[in-house]
Amino acid sequence: MNINQITMYLHQFKGTELRSNILDELSKLKSIAVNQGDQEEAKNIWCLEQIYKVKNHFLSVYKNLVDKEFFQAWCELERADIELHFLRMHLDYTGNKYNLDHIEKNLNQLPKLFPYKYFSSRESIVKNWTCSICNNVITLRNSCNHEVGEIYNGEQCCRIAGDIEFQAVAIVTDPFDKYGVLFPEGLEYNYAILENLMQNWTSPWEKWEYQISRDLIAEYNGLGRNNLCLCNSGIKYKNCCLKTGKNLHDHFKFLFHDKDPKDITNHAKQTFNSWKN
């Protein structure tokens, strides 16, 4: 395939499995561009490689969700988001070019449906950094001419960490690295919201979204303001959960834009915790 054929293929693709030889074809084309000194074409090919990677990770997210491999889906989400972040710096895909707007929307909305709340976060000291393009050691007094994030010979410049000294591990709720999900012994995550979604999300390219409302937890229904709070705090409801909002929970309503209503599986209102009982 030539560059125009690959570009058209990636732009029009709405299947479930990408051709496995695309990256190899792009690598060959990029080598030719680099040998000819065509930096613009090499950068264009790098963008196509990123588009392929983003789409491939997104398709893996969907497949993992179908197969109820939820943590694997979470990891693929993170990888797709990282690859799209790299691409966003160099490609304007507004207008849903390559269906990337659709993918970006899914990458933003899907993580909120996972029950993960706590993560491990590494605390470490990096003793040296090197440039991925020229391999020079980078220090405050010694740098190179390569800009982090820019593309050189069809490769993105980054800083490679070396001689890493781990100091500690912290438990956090909003980590930079979202791979470090904690799985406490004796507890099992509840993926009911995702399972409900997948009963109706029948194609990775189908458009959907959700609305969130704040609803009263059933146990608090009818509780008087001056009654003792149900959380066993020993104080009045009006000064406790009613005041803090702990008597409310998020209610998710899924909306499918292009699906016939008769083809949608509806569910009675249900309440789920992050953990299975």
C-alpha cells in the first residue's frame, strides 16, 4: 500500500480489527522519506502511525469490555489516551478526521464508569536523563538542540529516565500513572455500570453518551431533618449527610443517538457500590 492508500484506509476505517501489516508498511515508507531528507513526509507518516495506534488501542478497549476483561480495558484506555496526547500536538483532527473526535469522547467518558478509586503512585529520584534522538545526557548545564515532543526523522523526541532510585509508594486518588489500580485482598470490584452499558453498545463506532443526576439514596427517603442520621454519626440528619450531600448518589442514564428505541435494553433503576457484596 502506498501512503495515499493507507491514509484513506485509516480515515474510512470503521471495522473491529485493523490490518496487522499497516505499521510495517508505514515503517518502510518512513525509512524512504528519511533517506531522502524529507522531514515533512516522515512527520506525516509518524502521525499515521499514531492514528493506527490510537485506533488499535480503542478497539482493544471495546473488545475487552465485551469480554468483561475490565482491568485490561482500563489499561488500554490509558494507553490510547497517551498515544492520542502525543498525536494531538501535531495533528488537527477537528471535524472527526480519522474518527478521532469519536475516540477522544469515549476516552473521556469511559473512565468515569469504572469503579476504581485508589491507586499506587511511585515516588522516585531519576539520577540521569538522556535524549531519545541523540542519546546525549541532559543536565541543567548540558542540553541538546532537540525539543521534547517534536518529531525528528519520523520519531518523537522524549527524555529517557535512567538510574532510577525508588523512594516510596503512596496511595492516591488522582494519579498521573493510572495503571497502578489497587486490588485489595478479599474485595471484588463491581462493574455493573459497564456491564449495563455493554448490553446496548453494540459497535465501537456507535455514538453514545450519558447524563449524570444526583438522586437521593433510598435509605434516606422519608427521614426527617431532625432525626438521627442513618450513618450512625450520632447527630441530626440536617447537620450531617443532608448537609454534606452524602445522602445522594450519582445516577447514570445512557443515551444512544442512532439506535432504534425498540432495540435498547432498558433497566429498572438500580443502586451499585464500588464493591460487590
